Amino acid sequence: MKRLENKVALISGATRGIGRTAAELFVSEGASVVICGRDVKEGEKVAASINADHPHKAAFCALDVTRRESWEKAIAFSKETFGELNILINNAGTSYRESLSEITDDTWNKTVATNQTGVFYGMQLGIEAIAENGKPGAVVNTASVDGIVGDSEFFAYCATKAAVQAMTRCAALYCGEKGYNVRVNAVAPGYILTPMAEEDARQSGQTIEEYCSECAAHHPIGRMGTPLEIAEAYLYLASDASSFVTGTTLVSDGGYTIK
């Protein structure tokens, strides 16, 4: 039996990078997936691509994670399209290369709105939607190694990713106290070759080759990670294989945090 057979998952930030890879992986493991993001054209392309091989298993819904009403619509869409919601992957994120002295109110607020408030809205609304099924469910939030060890050049990003870990623990406790059969965990990726990494290279004035070489040197495993490797971590925490795991952060970082 496939690991997510008869499950319905909503994935934010699923039009590219790790989110898109997770959507493709989840469908291959039997799930129906709601692909969420702000880029409507790209989101519809991703859904069509998945449905070409797995008919009627993916649907796109526009989602601005910084807006509560957008989350309400996406969760309602999940239930209307596939009947229920079992899994929420809070994958959407943003990053700016700015230190404490450089960061502006605008970039601080944008980072907090996407990386922290977006996760808050997703959990507050998503957990209730999952719990109402009475079936086992799971929430997976995306943290980061930068929320564990810190990086002076990414002040707001580090702050929000550390917050995601605390929010994950609190939400897991909440579900236990409410008697909800919903597990809440997080994944903390190391440096992964994604469109966000390409944007980071641009901000730093490096070629993507220079950027990858520099990042690889920080990982004892000797390379950057791939979107599929993080999607597999999502899959583990979303599936029954992790049925006794809640309130934890799975660090998938090629050894970055042990240096």
C-alpha cells in the first residue's frame, strides 16, 4: 500500500522548488494534493503536469499565506474538491540577505508575514479542518538550520524560522490537550538548490556555481541538498511511519548544524 493512500494534502508554496517536488512525491504515494501558491499560471501548469500521469489527483488553489481569508478559501477548496483535509504542509517562505543594521521595516514585515504569520494562519485554520475528520492527520512546518545556528546576514529569516520551531511545539501540545488526532512537526533543511537559493546567489552577487561551492563547504556531507531529499522528510512526517512523532523538528541538513 502506498504511504499516503486516500489522504488529502494541502501544500503551500507548491508551484516550484521543494513544494512542487513534495506535491509530485505525495501524489505518487497515493495522496490527492491541493497545490497552493500566488503564481496562478505556474500553479495550474503544475497541477496539469501531475494530472497527466495521475488523473484527478491534483488541483490548484491560489493562496497568499499572509492573508487569513486566503487560507480560509484554500482550506474550503480542499474540502470541496477532495472531500476533506488530512495533511497540511506549511512550505511557503521568503528570505532577504540583510543584517541587523541593514534590514528595513518593509523586509522585516514581509518576512514575518510569510514565514511566521503564514504558518500561524495555516495551523490555526488547518488543524481544526483536519481534526474535524476524526481521522489521523499531520501538519509539517518548514523551519531551517538558520533558525538553529543563526546567520548574521539573514536576521529576519533566522528569527522567523526559530519561531516556527517554537510554534510547532506549542501546536503539538495544543492538539494533545484538545484530544485531536493530529501530529505537528517541522523540518529544518540545510542549504537546498531551489529557486530561492538562486535568488540568494543573485543578492550576494555570486554565480550559482560560486554560491553552490560556498554552501557545499558548510555541509560535512560535501554538497547542497536536493528538493527531493526534503520532500522525503515531509513524506515521513506526513505518513503513518511517524505515528509516534509529534512536536519535533527533523533536521535534514547534511551535517550543517554539527560543524
